[in-house]
Amino acid sequence: SFGSESDRSDSSSTLVRQPLAGAMLPHRLLRGGVSRALPLRSQRPLSSAAAAALQHPPTQVTTLPNGLRVASQQTADETLTVGVWIDAGSRFETKESNGAAHFLEHMAFKGTKRRNRIQLEQEIENMGGHLNAYTSREQTVYYAKCFKNDLRQGVDILSDILQNSTLDQAHLDFERGVILREMEEVEKTVEEVIFDRLHLTAFHDSPLGYTILGPVENIQSITKAQLREYVQSNYTADRMVVAAAGPVDHAELVQYAGDLFGGFPQRTAGTPARSCALPKFTGAELLYRTDEPGALAHFAVGYEGVPWTHPDSLTFMTIQSIIGSYKRGEGLVPAELSGNRLTNSIVRNIDSGLTESFAAFNTCYKDTGLFGFYAQCEESAVAGCMGELLHGVSTLADCVTDEEVERGKRALKTVLFGSLDSTTAIAEDIGRQLLVYGRRIPISELLLRLDAIDATQVRRVAPGRPCHVDIAMTA
């Protein structure tokens, strides 16, 4: 999935891919409207899709006295999604508390001072609703899906599990085993292991390199006091967004949020804002060899990317789309006939059947990013596959064509706008954008920004030859 990292779902105890939370936009343009300095080329009449975007329902945003933001978008549905997006994840943990954010996600549904676990589960079941949560490196999210007449009840449940969780010791000890089993399942998914270790390689001196689950020793020893300390440090109103999408009356949502979330503390005057040391990207490699017969080789190469609000963030997303992805035996168009230059090169220059797949990725954080590619191939094809991919990325800095850029932008638009097909996806988009940008980016504005990207920008931003830039690699 574009621009996202692996997030973890409590109810399924499996890794899920969260949809992209909207494009990454230039910081200098976030405060006002659409830039008046866009090239003339981008001022051409909008397509029918862009014209439709102009009619997109607005996102209403209200800030409560304690600093908590409440946002909503109306859609023509019978059900709605309401959730709480919190600016807190594994990168805000210490070495000793790594895993606390994810552990809290598990403990949230184990009972509160008002509802024990059975009562909570029965209430959700009787509503015909769904309650879930996930944790990432920078955000923690709790959300509920319910019918439109149950909005207050949904907000009440979310408020209760966030403010009144009992953190019962018996449940705490039980969840240690659940998380350790979850870790065992994750370790069987090589792609997830590769990306965790790529973060460790690239940001090994920063909490951004920590895993979301945390190490085994922390899972076995984490205490109730550590969990409460993490909540007190990070679950403050100014770092939270209550977002909803569906048949929602914004005034009602604001009233419910004020009544039920008004007790969340805000950062007091004079208290310094939470600070994180700037992660230093390190060019390094972390390699593991197994002797399992017939196993594929898996490798990932990462370049230093850019933060959410960097002027080039949307261009990086376009580059990711240009590089694209390939999986042997899949796709309507044979790889030999694909318009993707890199796919053609892989198929032409490496024996058929030796490369299983490759895909570009682009992940943004508050103050840095990680861009690169992941591939699977036979052991005998590692050198050839790696060489073709490194060459394909570096040549974008020299000879990308306008046709390739336009094709990449069209594919990116399909992913961006096609992902907003449910109330949950829309609420996710609202919550994450408010946390990272401070506002919801209108689709019409995003289309204009995408149209302004051309081959010159891509050549300027694309990583150069590996001998000239630092890369992190794990395999």
C-alpha cells in the first residue's frame, strides 16, 4: 500500500495494511489555499474526475477548549465510522518501554471501570457494531463502526476504553502470551520481518528503528506502571483527533466529544512540547542467511526519504508509482509488453522465472522518510535483480520521460482516490491528515498539486547512483 507502514490489528492479531492517509504535501503551502505559483501547464481545465472532486463534501473541523480536534465528513450511508487518532506510537517509547503502545491496544478491550470485558463485547454485539484498533510507529488508533443512531454510544465506548481501562493484572499476564504468539506469526511473514529490520538498519540510533511489538524481554516484563506512564505522557487532548465519516451531524459529534472527551488533559502552559531527536539515516546493511532448501531470497533497499510536509513528498510518491510493482504470472498485460521500463528490464535481462516479485515503497514520518524497493527472487538471480533495480531507480535522475511521469501520476490517482471507498477509509484519511498536516487536504487541491509535477521535478528528486548516496539494506 502506498505511503504506509505495517499496522497491527488487535481483533485479528494479524498484520494489516492501512490505506494511504492522503498525499504528502509541501509545508509551505499548507496554511493557505492552492498556490498561485503553479506552472501554467497545471492550470488547464480539470478532467471530469477533477470536476467531480470539486463537489466533494467538505470536512468540518472544530477544536474543543482542551485542544482536542473533532472532524467529520458527511456521506450517504446508513452506517458510520467514528474513531480516535492519537499522535503516539512506538517511536515515542524508550528502550525499556518499547512495546507499550501496542500492549495498550490489546488491553483497551479487556474491560473498564464501567464495563467489564464481557459487557463491552456484548454491547458492541447488540449494536451490530465493530470495534478495532491498530498501532504504528507514530500513531495509535481506536475506532468503531456502527449505525447512524448509535453515534453517541460509539463515542462513549471509545471514551471509556481510553480513559477508564482497568489494566487488570490477570489480563495483563494473559496478553503477554497472546502478543508472543502474534510475534511468532509475524516472524513467519518474511516481508514484515524485512521491513522491521530495514528500519532497524536505517535508524538504529533512534526509537524509529524499534519494532512495534517490542522485544520479547519487554513483553514478558512490561508493568502496569509503565503502561500508565505512557498514557499520561502521550494521550493528551492536543495530540488527539476524534474523526467520523458517514451520516454524521457535526454539531452532534462535537457535543458528544465535548461531553465525553472533555476530561482529557491538555498540555499545560509552560510545559515544553514533546520532542524527538531527529533520526539520523545510516547507510548500512543487515544480512541473514538460511539454508532452507528452495527458499527465495528476500531483500529491501532503502534510501533516505522525506517527511510528510516536505515540498518533495508528493514527487516521491510519484516516483514510487513510476517504479511500480511486478509479480510473476500476474497482470493482464504480459511483463514483456508492460509500459513499465523496469519490469521490461527485469524480464529481458534475467532468466524467466527467477524473479518472483518486486515493489517500490515510500513511507513518511514527521521528520524523515524511507523510500526504496523490496524484491523476492531465486538465489542465483540476487545479483542481477539487485543490479537492475538499483540501475532502474538511479536512471530516473537522468532520463525519465514525460510519458512515464504521466502514467505514474494516473496510477497514483487511482490508488489515492480509489482507496476512499468506505466510511472507515474516509475517517482514517481525516484523522491521519489532521495529525500530520493540521488540516484535511481537499481532493481538488491534491489534483492540482499532482498535475504540477513533471519530468524535471522527478529527475531532480530521484535518488542518484548508489555510489553517490547512502543506502540501507537488509536481506
